[in-house]
Amino acid sequence: MTDAAIIMIKQGISGLPVIESPDKVEQPIGVISKSDIGRALTTKERAC
């Protein structure tokens, strides 16, 4: 998740595709957005 956040900030984008690579064949399985990362970080803080 941290890598995705860094890429989004550096590139000025708000989302990235999530790719699964079974048997070296890349398949898109979803999208991660800035709000997904923010939500995950907020949830993690509350758990601590």
C-alpha cells in the first residue's frame, strides 16, 4: 500500500490498477484509490 501511495503522489494520479499475475499472465482485478489508502490508514490508527 505504501508503494502505491508514493506512486500516486509522485505521478499526481488518484488511482492505480491492481494486477494479479498467476503463471506470469497479468490480469486486472481491481483499482486502488487515494480514498482507499486514506481509509486503510485511518482504520489502522484506530486499531492501535
